[in-house]
Amino acid sequence: MDKARKLLIAGNWKMNKTVAEALDLVRGLQIEVGLVKEVDIVICPPFTALSEVSKAVLDSKSIRLGAQDLSQHNFGAYTGEVCAGMLKEFSVRYVVLGHSERRQFQKETDALINAKAKTALAASLKPIICVGETLAEREANITEKIVDTQVTGCLAGLTKEQMDEVVIAYEPVWAIGTGKTATSAQAQEVHAFIRQRVAALFDETVAKRARILYGGSVKPSNTRELMSQPDVDGALVGGASLEIRSFSDIVKNSI
């Protein structure tokens, strides 16, 4: 698939997999997609599995390690939090920020996600910043307003140079874990809008280079059509990333 931007397929394991299960999964992925070079592959295990999974992918040609969150603080009295330095210790390269579940259950705001993004970038971690509307917001025809507010807030104060390290993930909240998927046309429409907003906030060059992933019930059967859209540069995969076969097929179907 000819893309100006290299595709990125990221698996968000959420609160799943013991250390032993995580190692089984990553070893299977190494066999299936460990030599793939056409696509950047990122896996995001729970914090408890990062150490062992890090060792398992240390020499991987294609699989990179991501984390599911980080604190905006670098150290201190923040019980239950994990800082950038702790992630770096395990050779983490990417970190998912502002996932809709954290926005919903941990009440994360755009300002907090922005602070976390700046902390990640200062530590040379690549943030995958999530944005997206709920079903009620889509039905009220305010998708663009919601996404614009989130993009603007989450990217506030970043430099053009920092934007080269930022990945944006559009995840329609109504399509996460529901089995519903935005049509390829719906996904393309919002991705194109996000790219326009990045161009307005920074410039056309930054916007053309920005990778925008789609997240929302991505599975092998819909990968090829989604990835064929001009402004869709990969996927943030949830449930389908928990199985060797389904995640491997998503990677292979994106090429």
C-alpha cells in the first residue's frame, strides 16, 4: 500500500494479560510479524508486564514497546502513578495518552493530556494522543466541534519539531469495544478534518507528516479498507490485539 507516511499499527492490551500470558502473546507475534518492515508495530502491555515484554522484544526488528499512560510528573508523592523515567528503563518508545476510557473513568481533561504529552516529549517518548466523540455527540452533529476542541487542547504549546514525534489517534467512542466501526468514509472524513486542524495550528508541512491512526473495533476484515483511506495512517487496536492471529492479520492486511 503506497503511503506518504509509514503506517503504524499499535496494540493497546488495556487491563489484560498476566506476565506469562503477555510473553506467550509477544512470542507468537515475533514469529508472525517479527520481520515486517513495511509497518511500524507497537504493543502496549499493562505496566506489570513491561519489564519482561521489554526483554522479549529487545532485539526485534519490527516490534516496539509502548505504555498505556504516564504521569505528568517526573517523580514524587503521586501514589499509583508511573513516570517517564520508569518507562524509559524498559526501553518504552511510545505512550498512549488521553484514551477515551481514561477520559471517561479517570476524568482526564485536554489540559492534563497536554501536560502528559509535554512530559513524554521531554523524555523522548512518542505520545499517541487519543481524540474522539461519543455517540450522543455524533448524533448531535458536533463531532467536528468536539474533535477540534480536543486536538487544540491536547496539542497546545507544542513546537513544530515536537509534532514530528506525536501520533494522533481518532477513536470514535461509540465504536470502541461495541463491534460498531466507523465506515471507511466516516473515518476518512474525521481524519481529514484533524489534518486540517493540525495544518491550521502549525503548518501544512507538519500536517502532511503527522500520522493519524484510527481506533474503534478494528479487526482483520476491515483493516484493508480503512488503511486504504488517504488520511488514515494506521490503527490503534484494542480487543483484536489480544490474540496472535487477529493482530498479526491486521498488520499483514495493512501492507
